[in-house]
Amino acid sequence: MTMEKGELSHEHGKASPIGILITNLGTPDTPTSSALRKYLGEFLWDSRVVEIPRPVWWLILHGFVLPFRPRRSAKNYLRIWDNEGSPLLLTAQKQAAALQAYLNDQFPGPVVTALGMRYGNPSIESALEKLREANVQRLLVFPLYPQYSAATTASTFDAVAAVFNKWRRIPEMRMINQYHDDPDYIGALARSIREHWQRHGREGRLLMSFHGMPKRTLLAGDPYYCQCQKTGRLIAERLELADDEWFVSFQSRFGREEWLQPYTDKTLKKWAKEGVKRVDVISPGFSADCVETLEELDLENREAFMAAGGEEYFYIPALNERDDHIRALGELVLRHTQGWPGSGDEWDGEEAAQARELGRQRALKQGAKG
């Protein structure tokens, strides 16, 4: 592999901030068939997402999926698209700005936050380039997936590694690969539910809907299903709910194979037919609202529940840029960067500045670029 030419390997005498790369799944650039074809082509070709032998999947993807699915998906995106752009991207940008502000107040040393999407724009590569330009030598990768899955968290690692494969000098790296049972995250979710009940009353059932995965991923050892169940249980404990007052389900199936059950859409239809008149639905696995929550949960499943006999359906938004959510994310960053040089007070004071200047002068004498 040829390294990038002209790469600035180090800026002598300049303090190296700790870099925080926050990532999410991604979004098409526009709610059009052409943009969805490009986005889905990248997303569905990821071998972490679809674990089918590549020659077979290439034929299925290009022969049966991409010719038809982008048009249907574009209609779904059109239903939720904001005047300013993709709801997921807009929220992710607000989260990044809020997290940067929180860390500026709480972090003991210099820190730079960058946003990258696993698929689409802004790319993970562009975010890493931003951090490299800031002279980041220590990097915390923070995928905003509370529950670990190979299709999301591990795929993010693959994307970061692919970029580093082209760099001569790579930063020290740590990665937050899950936070499904983090007390601050659980607390923020419980508060959002309580606030909803204060506004709309509390009755009926609470459904916690997580994104689905093929059942074979569980059998292969992926901890995602178990972590979803634990998240649901911890939220219920915070809310002091009885066992029959809350349920965990899984949404967003694709293809014909069996996925994690129970299925969200079938559960809602079943409840309505059994006489359940009201449901409150939340999706704790999504850190930001997106097409799976705004279109699938808040619109499509609402319509299905009401058509089956339900009377009241409430979708409780994702945590998005709530203050308690940003605080939870910020505290995770603070804990996961503990012990790193640059995460403490060594950046302060005249002695540290003198040491950096001496290092810069020595490097200049040896012919380094300054």
C-alpha cells in the first residue's frame, strides 16, 4: 500500500489536542431515487451489513434490489425530509456542536470533535482529515450506537481502519464500542418517557422498539439482542414498571430470513386487535431520529396500529440533542480518555510551553518543517 505523499507527519511545537470522532449510520444527500441508489449501494455492499458471499450478493443487489428499492426508499425519505436537509444529519450536526461545547467546559486539555457518517456525507474519511489538520495524535472513536452490533460498531471500525491504511502516521486510538447500560444514558431515556407521560398522561403500554437484525447474528455470537434486552430492563426499572407494562420488539426487517423477534409491526397490530387502545413507542437504540423512527415508527406503524383498531399512538422522540443526552455522551468521552497524555493539566503553564518550544527548535535544527 502506497502512503499518501506530502503528508505532514507532525507539527513541531504545536499542542496536539485529543480528537473525538463521533459517527452515525448516514443518510442520502437528497430524498431522490438517484441519491438513494448511491447511498444504498454503499450501505448494502458492506459485508458487515449483508453477510452473503460477494458474488451471489452482487447479483441480488444489482439485479433485484438497487433497480427497485431506491424509488420506494425515496418516498419514505420525502415524508420526513426537513426543509434544511436530512433530519439525521441536522441532528447529528447539532449533537457534534453541543458535545464540543460541553467538552470545552469540562475537558482539562484541548479537544476537537468531528462528525463522520459511515455511509454518505460527511464521510468518516473527511472527519478524520479534519482531525489530522488539527494535529490530533490521540483519537477516541465514538459510534453513537448504544448497543454493539457487528453491522454498525464493527463496520465503523472497518471504515476508520481503511482510512488509516493510507496514512503514514496514525494516531493512538481508543473506541467506545457500546454504552447500552450506561446510567446517564438510561437516565436520559427514563426522563424523556416521564416528561412524555406528564404531557400526555400515562396509560396503555410502553413499547421499546430496537432496530432488527437477522436471527443468525445472535446465534453467531453478536451481543446486540442481549444488550437491547438489558437496556429495556434498565429503563423499566428506572420507571418502576411492572413486567406487563413494557415490551421490547424489533423493527426494520429486510429480506425473507428470520430476524430478531418479536417484530414491532406485528406486535402493534396484534395488540390493537386484542383491544389495546393506546401505546407509547420509543426507540432507545437510535441516538438521533432518522427515517427508521420518523417514517417507520411515527408514521407507518402508527397507521398500522390505528387501522387495526388502536385509538392513541404516541412516538417518544429519540434523545437527539437533549441536554441530558449530550451530558451523558460527554461523560462517556471524559471517562474513556482518562489517563491519556493531553487529557490533563500538562497543557497548562509556562513549563509545558517551554518544553514544546525546545522540541520545535531541535526539530528545526534537524531539518524538520516547522
